[in-house]
Amino acid sequence: MRAYRDPPIASFEEEHVIHPSYILAVCATALVSLVLNGCSKDESTSNGATLSPPPQSGDGSAPVSPPGDSGAALPRGDRAGDDEPYAGPEFTIDILVMESFPEQYAALFKVTTNTGGWNLSLDRTAWEDGTLRAFLTLEGPGPDELVTQALEDHEARFAAGTKKIGKVEALVRITRRSEGGVQPYRLAATTGSN
């Protein structure tokens, strides 16, 4: 009489091993796709729009802050000495009043960028003549970075505690990763009154 044996059961690891040839095929497909579609930073979309353009000055002729710009502070604190207006994405400011006892206040700074790869950070704040002045940095992707082509929302928040916020100014500097130089802050938005 012959004894019946169950066939060996493969372990979980043996069943879920990815074969090296599969990994090679996926990598080769991705490389061929990049070569055929191109990965130039000057690539245009099907409607003719340029992907991820650098921010331009008001007349569209020069970058917002050229490399080597010192951004030296003026008497009212970090205002641009070149008198150029802010030329980046539109900022909005909301003054928030928390329903607590005692009431607490916060300022919320919002911006929408046209591509991924951007970061918004609150560098510092200062109270000047009853006005809250917030200094923010909007850091964009470098010229050789691949980014998503979709709108992206960013927020920064300053909690003032029980100190009432009346007027708020958002001073923003735009920088690009992998590009040197200190950029000046420029007035991007104002809200409220003293």
C-alpha cells in the first residue's frame, strides 16, 4: 500500500517573489518611454503651453529676482530696494478668530501654484505699528526637476494667541531649488485694517 503525501506548500515569500527579468522589463519600458516622449525642460504640452516656467517680472522679460541680488533690508525691514512689484502666484490672507475663552487669533496665508514641487514656509513675523508682517518663502522646483502639471494648494499659519490681529501684510520671496542667491521679500498681499 502506498502512502499519500500532500504536495509541498510554497511559503508566502516564495509565492510573492518578483522575478528579476520582470524588474528589468519595467525599467526598460520606462526608459524607452522617456526617450520617445522626451524629457527636456523646454518641453511643451499639446496645447502649446510651456511646462513649469520660471516666474517673470511684471513685463515678462526677466526673472523675479536675478541671481546675485542682495535683497538688502531697508528701514521698514526687508522691502525690495529695486521697487519691482511681487510677480508670483496670488496670495490670500484669512484672519481667524478661534471661539475660545479668551479669544485667540491666527493668520492663514494661502497660495495656489500651477505645478507640483513648490513649498511654502513662514520664515518669521514682526509686529510693526499694529500690523502683523509675515515673511514667507515660496520655493519652486529646480529647472531640471520633473513635476506634476496640476494646481497645488499651500498654506502657512501664524498663531498670535490672544493678541488681536487687525492688519496683515504678506511679504514673499520666490526662490528656486538649485539656484543660488538671496531673494528680496516683496509685498504679495494685505488684508484688514488697524
